[in-house]
Amino acid sequence: MAAVPALHSRTAVTVRAAGEVTVEVDKPLGLRLKQSSSKGGGLEVASVSGNAAKAGIKPGDTVIYASSFFGDELWPTDKLSFTNTAIQRAPSPVCLVYVRGANENINVKRLPKKPAPPRFGKKLTARQRELATHICVDCGWVYCEAEPFEETPSNYRCPQCNAPKRRFVGYDADTGKKSGVAEGTAGTYATVVGGLVGIAILAYLATTV
């Protein structure tokens, strides 16, 4: 089992649809997961505390999706070690999709990756939404300055997470959709996957996320 520690004071965002519950929770989460033995698979909540508990997650619920490494996608939670590592590296807040109790109806192994729900654009003021053109893929900070993003210096960095300019992609504040691929994304994924393979070979399993 791997632990996802307790949350700070942020209020989780909860969305319910078709039996699934989607929540966004700041790190550390206060969530202990284990591989589910239910028919549909996924990760069972072994214990919960802190803001994860405040979000409404209860022991026995089953997590079926969790944030990806960069937080821009949701990945199926069919493997405990991989999901724990993804949550560990994902920017805060972490997005989780779960079902109440045992998962008997959703085949988690067959679930596709999907875009994370929009969360940053909705916090912008009307003026910021007009100016928004780019978003940092590492933390979700939206560029809303009068100066065109393309004219910012090459050493420009994200004010929120210090990511370099190349980690920004186009952003539509009205739809919450991103356009383009940030430079270095493919290489970063390759590095992460390679590291996970090494971890598996060494029989190492991260126990805290």
C-alpha cells in the first residue's frame, strides 16, 4: 500500500456525473491506496484523512482516474505503483475520479487517458480572460499580460513554478483547451518511463505520495 498524505486548507472542487465523483485536492492528500480486488479494478481507498476526507472520499471507495505527471491529463489507475508515482510528480491540486464503494461496473484497464477538467481559466477575471493566450503545462499558470507572449524574453519563466518559456503552450480561456505541445514533454515522459522501469527492476516501490 502507498500513502498519499493529508491536505492543506484548500477546499476541494467536487463534480458528480454518472456515478463518478471528480475532486481536486491540494497536496499532501491524506489518502492511502491499495490495489482493488473488485471486478472492474482500480485502486481502493484503504484509509483517508485531511482534505481528501473533506472532499468526501471514504474508505472502500475506488479511484479510477488520477492526475498525470504534468496534471494536464487523467490516467486510469490500473497500477498502484505507477499511479502513486504520477500523483507524486503531478502539480497541486491533484484531480481524482472515484466511484462510491467497490468498482463492479467500470473496466479500469480499458479506460483511455483523457484531458484533465479545466480549472485555471475559470478563476480569471473578465479582463484576464481577454488577455489570456498561453498556459504553463507544469502548473497551470495562465499568461494574461498586455505584452504578447511571443515578445517576452527567451529567459522568461513562469511566475508560479519557475518553468522556462518553452513549457508554455497556447491557451483558450473560453474553452479551457490548450494547443500545441510544450518543448521537452516527450523527452520528459521518456525519462519518467525509463525511471519507472529501473524502479521495477530494482523492486523499489514508492510508499508515499
